[in-house]
Amino acid sequence: MPVMRRRLIGAALALSAPHIVRAARRNLTIAAPAGIFQSAYDAAVIDPFRRQNPGIEVTYYPAAAPEQILSLLRSRRLIPPIDVALLELTVARTATTDGLLVPLTAASLPGVGLPASAFTEDVAGPAALLDCLAIAYSPLREAPPPTSWRVLWNRNLAGQLVLNPAPDWSGVAFTLVANALFGGDDYRRSLRPGINSISVIAPGVATWYPIPDLYSVIINGSASIGVAWNAEGQMRVRNSGGKLAMAIPDEGSIFQVTTINLTASAKDTDAAHAFIAYALSTEAQQAAAEHLFYTPVNAAVKLDPQTLARTAASPTRRNMMMQVDWLDVAAMREQIARDWRQRIIVRR
């Protein structure tokens, strides 16, 4: 057979039988928080997944807030489409109600071994990361390290305290913690003890709306102590030059839940399922605890003492966590914010 004829036949076969050509690279887009979380989560969780799945090209879509991801999912015109979304629990509930997420169950994630508590009714995706409210402080100015929430009511801290008011979720969570600390027996019935107790320390607050953020205000010396989320604070500690530390008080705290979700607009559901299963695996959950300081959801994860000390993952701390239905709290959020405006911030 002449050489030219062999080449033409080979080309025709390649066109008529595309399965003999190397498969196109698969694409997966993950929407998740921007900032310090992005670099840490990409390195600790997404990069190992890339190495284990070289045929899947993963793109990280950074979002300033979970509500931004929700808006993008609603638009349905995003290119590339989002396949997996990390969403705060209450936003995930809204996205589920809107039909933007595909419900996941323990049966759809075989071998992962999540506890039943990882799944919330009317929320499509399970919990993937647990953060907790903590005290952020300057170890150069606060000695010994705080061990109780009650240190915030120390009059010697006047002018050194920094807070994010409600409706910021840290302000909402602090209201719940203060309510329990000062005698409130059920946050659903009344938050008056919490609001009243925070109003007492209001005159000593240096700033209510820290810019660029609470951690930076403490690092630059404008304040010495405040209330913030533990995971981001622990990540900020690394580069603070010894000017920032985090403490989870002995009375316990409150978990904030980040869910992981398969979107209804996902183009490659198999790749999305594979990443979700990996993100919930013991390997990825351990990495998220060691590098991002989130408490694992996967109960099979074993952590070293150093990581346990910087998270709420120990059995003792888990048992001390306040039990909160965030979906109920979301319905109360605007009233809590109104109480802050009318009864706390005005006390300056």
C-alpha cells in the first residue's frame, strides 16, 4: 500500500473513531473562600487531589463571601460553571431550597464514614470543616494567656478590646456564648442576658468595625484582645511575628459549620463526587486540621497533640461545644443585629 494512502486511511480512522485519540482533560471548578483560606486549602487539600488525579484539572474560584457563591449559582451563566461549592451552613440551606445543589447522603459517599451529625436536614451537602469562636489576643500585652471568656469583662482592658458586631457571624456567635455564660438557659427564648452582658463592656471597645480585620488590628497594636474565629486566627499566627495568639476558653465555645456541596450545574459529576469524597477522607481532613486548624468532621482522623491544642478537636473540647441550630439562629440574626445597634454600640 502506498505511503500516502496509508496516511489518509489512518487519518480517516482517527476521525471516525475518536476513542482511540487521547481523552480530553477533565475540568473541575471549586468555589470557596478567598484570602488566606484559599492558599492554605489549595496546598493542603486540593493539590494532593490533583496529584492523585492527574486527568482532572482543578480550578479554584475564590469568593469574598458565601453569598457571592450563592449569587453566582443563581445566575447560571458563569463560565466555567461551579461544580463544587464550600458554603457556610445557612447559605447552603438557601441554595438547597433554591434547587441549586444536589442532595448528598452517607450512601452517596461510600467509605467516607461521616457521623450522622455531619448531615443537616434540608441542607444538601454534609459538613466538611468545623471552626470555633475563640479569643484573639496579643501575647506581648496579655499575660498569662486568657483561659476564660470572662477575661473580656476585665476593666483593665478598657480601650484595648475589639469586636465585630452582629450581623457579622462572630458577633452573633459571641452573643450566644455570652448569653450562656451569664445565665441564659435557652437562646431561642431570650438573648437578654447575652445582650446585657456585652453592653457592659461596650464603653471599653476600641473599635467595632476593625479594618482590614480584627487580627490585623491586634497585630499592629491598636488593640490587645478580641473575639474571632479560631482557624483564620491560627493561620495568621504563623506570620504575626509573635504579636498574635488564639485561645479557646475553658468554658467551651460554639462551632461554625462549612458544608461541601455538589452543584446542580456541575458538568462532571463524577469528578465532583471524587473531590468531595477526598475532601471528607481522613487524609484531607487531617491536612485541613494540621494546616488550616479546622476541627475534622471525619471521626476517624487522629491528630497530634500540637494540632489538638490549636483546634477544638479533642474529645474534651468537642463535649464543651454549645449545641446550636444555626438555621434557627439565622432567622434571629436581624433581631440580634438590631439589639446590638440599639443597646450595645450606643453605650460607647
